Amino acid sequence: MKRSKAPTTRRAEIQQLYQSYSAGMTSLPASALLKFLHKEQMELTADEDTAESLIDRYEIEETARENRSMTFEGFLRYMESKVCCVFNQAHTSVYQDMDQPLTSYFISSSHNTYLTGDQLIGKSHLDAYVWALRKGCRCLEIDTWDGPDMEPIVYHGYTLTTKILFKDVITTVAQHAFEVSPYPVILSLENHCSQQQQEVMAQYLVSILGDMLLTAPLDHLAGGELPSPNDLKCKILIKNKKKKPRIKTEQATEESADEGEEDYDDLEDEEDDEDHQTKTKFWSPRKAGPKKEEKKVVIAEALSDLVIYTRSVKFIGFSHSRDHQSHFENTSMAEKKARKLASGSGLNFVQHNQRFLTRIYPAGSRMSSSNYNPQEFWNVGSQLVALNFQSLGLPMDLNDGRFQDNGGCGYVLKPAVLLPSDRSFDPICSRHRLKPTHLLLKVISGSNLPVSRSNKGLDPFVRVEIHGIPSDSRKKNTQTVKNNSLSPHWDSDMNFIISVPELCLIRFCVRDQTGLLSSEFVGQYTLPFTSMMKGEPQGSTRCRISSHNTVEPSLNFPNHPQCQHNRRLLLLLLFDIENNIFCLYNTSVCCKRMHFLSQLPFFSTSRLPLGASPVSRRMQPGSSFPLHLCLVFLKTALDICLAHTNTHQLPAPQ
């Protein structure tokens, strides 16, 4: 059988699909659209009402709407909308059970949140906290040191990183903590302050955070479990060392003296030691020796009292934690130690994380603020896998992919294999279930890929990566398309066998083939396996490699049918332009749209680019002008329309 010629553009590709269901008719009837939804989109619950609602939402032409059918333009708009995104739109809102203990969630966490650059001479800035919170981060780190005039400061100690005030950090957190998520924020303090300045810290926390600060245990909770995200909505928790209560009997004098050691903040000894060695090697030509004995930080009573459910203790071993650690105590460990435990005692690590919170942080040797792969620690159920949010790359791509799930709220319920049950789970074990999951992907095409600064044409290919337990992790590439960034067509099938899909992330990475064995990053999109939709073009990797903020204008059209029709048409046109769909228009469609815009009362041709006004007056449906000029008109039209309306953040038509 002779293979049909591949479509040359994204528009042609969608048009070919449209024609296969319209059966030669000028528009797509609701019944044919329903057949498309069932067969291609795998929406088996869709009915005629579903099809007609799509026509109402995406169709512009009044005649087609009245006939309950969809023109190609409406179909194109539907296919390029978020409804057809590979990411399940039901997962863009909180949909998971938020009444489980905190230990049952992956929690978006940041390391040295204040830094905007490297760990040695980077700049500390309040915007770094704003950026992290707006990305849904729920665990922020604050390194505190004694500052002048009894003002605690925040910076990376013993380095040339710049300093910011602790009170300014807390004020910033108070302003932005719950902008994108109502669920609890954990402030992880690395405390190096004297008792006097810790008292100042405690005063700032109480006075600035006010009712947001959790200052006492919740009454209704049963013992032995941490509260849930719902229990702690709009609350800020302090993670720090806490004083143990003193034993007042004479017989316990010696025991109390031993317990007094708990009043010292030495929980980050591993991190401090590693940082010390690295910083000494960097700053001194002499070989770094052991860290000198330094005065330990005594925990102030006022700060200790603010630690409720997140008391930090030193990790000694799994058996020690099982016998001695309380449910409200958590441990921190560097990536090297955590990696050794995960590879050698994966089963014990999973069971430990079913009972207690564990924070993982980057090695002190990562002075460039690079990151480790977080997946290896999610595999054992670690909740607080802290990354340097300022560093782009694979680790942050995976983090963004993981936490776009569940509405981007910063809390993602761990899969059942990591939660307490009768069955044990070891991620290193290669066989976990009798019936593995088969994932079949078809990477069809791309459109409008970003070009290099040199404007050299791309030779793009797509790499599909599976990130999960070791036996599931693998990658496959499509063939390379030569010199085509506008509309590369791959039409490549890929088959993966996955044993624990609940833990997997799927990463689509577009790369430019620069040599026989070399390639450069172009763009990527990552999402959880459990959030991936079936169908066309979902299974064809319909995903964006860049994000856009979409605004919908609030237009003041008079309330009669024609004006309301104009309002709706303009909104859809702005949606087309803002979402790059206009790049798929042909000149005839451009002219029809520009003719419509020129009739609007606030549209002024004097605002068009030089030389465009005479042409715009002759723009009638059916006119033909160079496509690049039409696109200039449409881009300018967007600016004009937005300039004459009050805009506010609203979702785009879906």
C-alpha cells in the first residue's frame, strides 16, 4: 500500500483530519464531530450535547452555528485550544484527597530560596521568594545570621552572596504565601543567630504573619499523625530545632543535662561540614582541613515555641527513627547520603517516609546552584525534595511537571505504592506487578519552534523520556527533520512498557541536531503519566514548549444581538492571536478578520504600521494581500483592541 504524502504544515495536517470526517462537505456536522470525539479523542462519554457545546464555543460563522456544524476555522481553533492539550484539564484544579497527613504528599520545596544565582557570589533577593511562591512552592528555606543593629540577616554564610533583612523576607512571604495556593507554607530555618537575635526573629514572625502563623497544635487531631493540608489551610509552619521539655525530678538531673544538647541547633551539621570544605577549597589555596570547633547556636525559647508540627532532628538511622522519632519530627539529609540509602535500603526508606517528613537538599559542592534529579528521591517517597529554583534544566523541568498536577497547589498525593499498606514496595526491584502498562505514543509534528539567535535553520528531533523507577526510566528519539523549524513532521511511533506508571513523568524534549553525536536543547514539556490524555492530538504530543499569559478583554459593547456577536467574535480573534493560531491562517482568512476589525468603532487605521492604512481600507472578504502584511495587521489589531479595553486575568476560551 502506497503511503500518502505527509502534510507540509500544521494547518494542512489538521485540514486533512478535518476532511476525513467532513466527507467532502463544507462544514463538519455535529454528528461527525461526535464521531471524531469518540474515535480519535477517546471521549466515550461524549454525546450530541458535548459536540454542540464545542460548536457554540469555537465556531464564529453564524450560519454554521445555526446549522449545528463546525467550519474548518472553528475546528482549527478547537484543536489548538487547551481542551486538546496533552495535559488533562481536569487536573488543572485541585482534585486529589487533601485530608491525608502531610507525610502522604510530595511537597514542592526550594533550597536556599533567597538566591538568584550561584552559591558563592550570587545575589540574594526578595523576588526569589515571590518567584518560588508563584510557582507553587510550599517549603521555603531561610538562612539566618546575626546582623548589625539587632537586625537578623539572610544570606549564604561565609560567602560573598549579598544580604537581605529577615524581616523583609517574612513580610514578602506574608504578602505572597497564598496567592496561588491556599495550602500550608513551611519556612525551613537554617538558624545561625544568637539567642538575642532569635528573639527578634520570633517577634517578626508573630507580628508580621499574625493569624497565618501556626502557634499551637490543632485540637481535633488524633495522636500519632500529622495534620492534613486541609487542616492547615492558609497557615505558615516554622521548621526548626525545638527545645525538649525539662525533667524536674532530682533523679533525672543527669538525663536532663544530656537532653540539654537538644537546645543547640546542630541539625544541619552535615550540610555545614560539606559547605565548609567546599568554601575553604574555593577561597584558600591551602588544603581544606577539618572544620574548627565553633560555638553551637542555643535555641531561644520564643523561637522554639513557634515550632509545632515540623521539629527538625538529626537523622541517625531507620531503626533509630522507628524507635525514637515522633510523628511531628522531621529529618534533613544531603543528596549523597539520601542516594546511598535509597539504593541500599529502598524498602526501609519508603517505610520511613510513610511515617515521617524527610527533606533532601543539594550537595554543598554544587556551588553553581546546579540540581540533582529529584525523581530518585520521589521514588522512595521523600516529601520535601528541595531544589535550586533559579537553575533551569532537567531537574526543574521534572519538578515543574510533577507539581503542575493537582491544580499546581504545591501538594501532590503520593501514589498508593508509597502509602502505608500491607504490601511493601522497593523502587530498586525490577518487577512490581504482573500486568505492566503499555504506553503507545505517536509524535506527529510540531509548529513554530523557536529558532537560534543566529537565525540558522533547525534540524529538530523529539526525544521522549520516561522518568520513574530505574527499570521504567528510558528514552527514545524520532528521526531528525532537516532545516525545518516552522512545521517539522516526524510521524513516529513509540512503545514503552511501564511497571509503576503512577510514579512516572513523561518529558517531550525538542532538540536541534548539530552534529553526528551532538544536539542542543530547543524546548520541552513534562507532565505526569497519570495526567496524560488519550486521543488525537493528545497522543500526538499536542503540547506547548513555552507558556503564555492569556488575557480576555472586558469589552463594553451595547447589549443588543449584533454588538454581542461582535464582542464574541473579537474575543475569539484575540484568543487566536494570543495563542499563535493566527500563524496558521491563510491570506483569505486574514483579510476577512481584518475587515471585521476595521468596522469596529474604536479601531483606528492611523494606528497601523506605515503604509498599511490604504491597504486596510481595501480589505474586503476575498481580498488577497501578502501574508506577512496580513499578520502585521492582526498583531497590531491586538494592541489596538487591548489599548481600548479594560483587561484583567481570565481564562481563554476553552
